[in-house]
Amino acid sequence: MDVLGYSSHDWRKNTDDAVVMDSWGGAMLRVNDSKVRFTNPKTLKTEEVDLSRLIRVFVNNQESHKRSVK
């Protein structure tokens, strides 16, 4: 994993080798090059989030929310 080029606070250094996979297990997209676009159900606004950021939130919250994170 090449961490050169990332700052010490950049979470993407931890997801450099991560890929988005389809339901058959085929790699489709690199996580660090991907975003999720969705309609926020609370504000009804379209938002974009880096996929690496969602992984960071998942990892950070996994222990404290064991029942809701699968």
C-alpha cells in the first residue's frame, strides 16, 4: 500500500487498496476514487460523500454500535 502523498490526517491512506465489489465478488471501483450521491431523508437535499469517509465512520462507530453496524 503506497501511503506517500497522503497527510497524516488523511484517512484515504487506510483505504488505498480497498475496492467496491458487486454481489458476485467482482471488483468494480477503487474506493479512494469513488463517492456516494444520495438524497438526505432529513433535508431532502442531494449530498455527496467520499466512500473512504463512510469507511472511516463505519470503523470508528463499529465498536460503540455493535447491533446497528453489520
